[in-house]
Amino acid sequence: MTAGRPGHAAGPEGPDAHGAYGTDGAFVAAVDGLADPLNDPLPGGHTSPWFRSDTVPAAEPATRSAAPSSYETGYAPRQELHQAPPQGPQQPQGAPNEWYDPAGYQRDWYGPQEPSGRRASAGPVPSAGPVGPIAPAEEPAPASASAPAAPGLRPEARTEVMPRIPAEPEPGPGALPEPDPMPAPAPGGRAERRRAAKARGRRRPGPPDQKAAPAAAAPMSRVEARRAARAAKDSPAVIASRAVGEVFISLGVLMLLFVTYQLWWTNIRADQIAGKETNRIQDSWANDDRKPGVFAPGEGFAIMHIPQLDVVAPIAEGIDKEKVLDRGMIGHYGEGSLKTAMPSDKQGNFSVAGHRNTHGEPFRYINKLKPGDPIVVETRDAYYTYEMTGILPQTSPSNVSVIEPIPVGSGFTKPGRYLTLTTCTPEFTSTYRLIVWGKMVDERPRSEGKPDALVG
């Protein structure tokens, strides 16, 4: 802000002859020099929030008094006066100047700016409001040659003359207008300009995605609907493949159930039946219901103990699969051409058979017996103890010579009291037969108690 120089008087026609700016076109040049996008004062109006009409000083006479006026003190509200302040209402400490300062506001808002070279002077541009004297266009002189300071102000508090902003010259005919470095302000008020500035960084809504919202399919005719229905039906090949798949799945389930039955349930059921038969035989011996003689097929008459394998199984007459072997019992070869001796006979080969897998599997681990392992046959009257002597790992099912009175391949050469155990091999098959032989080493009446092989 620049205070009016002392001695600068109004023109010959007064301060309002050519407007408040003193020369023709000065107002237009001042408006063009504002360059303020937020406040665009109109002629005769004051949009600055700092403007107060009651503080605008009147025109000064040509000659000024030595005492400072309120007009001069208003330019330096923060400066300390050498003399007492004038009486009356004073401006609050730290308040801005009384009216709008376009050059100061532009400097505070946009920072220091150099005068553009394309702007030419169109007349003197005032740095203050429309009222008051206009500062000349010449550069300010040094402190020694400057105008006399206002009375009562300190030398360092003297305000310097602000440089005028030259007006933009009119472009000549045929000349292209130069681009304005400052963006054009958005129309409307400050709030609308802020919204427009925020909207520049946002993504503009584009056209809707065609894939996201496909157009509705046109209705089909009756013929097209029939064709679509026929196409949706399964072909005979698909139906047949589904049927075959269901059959295979059913067969797989049945096979799984069968294997579970063979490997698990048959053993449980056979152990139950064999246990009941063992208890029945022991009860009959205790009650002396009958005397030794010829036993009926499937009738239990003895109990076999294999301590090394923890086997206790009843011995029944015959080798019938359903009546004897599948019931978890050991069968005695006692019928037809396969008839063998009994343990009580003075010589002969007591031959028996049993399952190696499933249905109680009493002979599953007889291949683990070693020479000298005891095998005890308990009857109504005595305990007959045999010792394992040899094993034949594999032979044909039709080889019946292994159960002869002097078994072939056992190593025995003369008649005696022998034991032969037969079962299927390999495991879970009946392709071959596994043979284990033994020789009687002890006969002990029941009245004398159990043999050492069962007591230990």
C-alpha cells in the first residue's frame, strides 16, 4: 500500500472528474491488472471483506497541515507513532488496511511475480482503492531523495511505492493471442470453483460395460424351443455310460462288503461258534455223558493246543467245509479213503486240516513253528503231546501221501504215532497245501493233570 505523497493535489477538475483513478482508461487497466480469480470487483463496488466505507478518507486539499491525518495513520496501523494517537475510534491492532489492495493480495495469494513483458502500460494504475491520490509511475527514489515522511512516523516505517502492474496491450490485427499462463477461473462462486477443482482428479464416468449388462435374449419361436429341448436331452451313449458307471459302482460296493465279510466278520462268527463247541466238549467230559467211540461227522471230540501260536481250537470229525472248517474247527481225516488214525491208537498218523485265512483261521501261522515246538491234543481221557519235526512248504492238493501211516517226505521211515497238520497256501488262496509233521512224545492221563507244555 502506498500513502499519498504530500503536496500531490487533485487535478484541476477535482478527484471525480475522470473517476477516482485520475486518467481515462485507468479503471479498465486496474481491473485487468487485478488477476484475482476469487474476487472480481465491479466498478463502484468493493468485494473485499476488509473494506469499510466509514474509514475511506475524503479528498485532501492541495496544502496539508503538519499534523498527521487519519488517512496517513490508516496506512500503518501496526507502526508506533511518536506522538499520541488521535482521539476517537481506532483500528484494532493487527487489522489489515482499510480497502482492497490488488497488488498485495495477488502477491500474498500467488507469491511474488515479475511483471509480464507482454503487458504494456496503459496509464497510471493506482495501488489503493478508488478514493485517494494516485502514486506516480516513476521508480521510488532512495531514502535520502524520497518524499518527506509523514510527521510522527519512524524512518524504518515509511512505506515504499508499490510497482504498478502494466495493463495488457490490445493485440493488433492478424496477431494470434498468446496463451494465458493462468487458468481461467471456473464460473460461479468459490464453492463451485472448489468442486470443479476436485472433479479434475476424478475419473469421468464412461459408457456402461457391454459385457456386464448383456442385452435380453429375444424370445424363441416354438420350433426353436423344441430344438433346444431336444438338444438339452441326454444322448443314448451318455445314458448307457451312466448306467455302466452305476453298475460298476454297485459292484465295487458289493465287493468291498464281501471282502469285509470274509476278512472280518467270518472270523468273529467262527470264533464264537468254536468257543461254544469247546465249552460243550468240556461240559460233556465233565458230565460223562457218553463213552469214547465212533463220532458222527461234525461232532467235536477233542481240543488242540498250540502254545507257541496261542491256539485253542476244537477238533471235529470230518473235513466238511460248511459243517466243520467254516465253523472255526479243525477237521479230522476220518472218512473214506482219507481215514486216518486217532490219537489213542498205538500207531498211525493222526491227520487234521484247518483254515489258514478267514473263518477263525486256526492254522494261519503254523509255518512259523520250529522243530521241538509242542502241539497238545486233549481228549476225554488223556493229553497227547507231539513235537514238531518237519515242514513241507508247498505241495499239490492231490498229494494224499502226506497223510499216510508213514507220511511221505516227513523223514519218518517206520511206523509210529505221528501228527500231520494241513492247510492252504499261499495265504488267501487254496492253490497249494502247507504240511507240518510231528511225533508223539508224551501221553498223559487227565487224572494226572495237564502236561508241562500247557502248565508253563
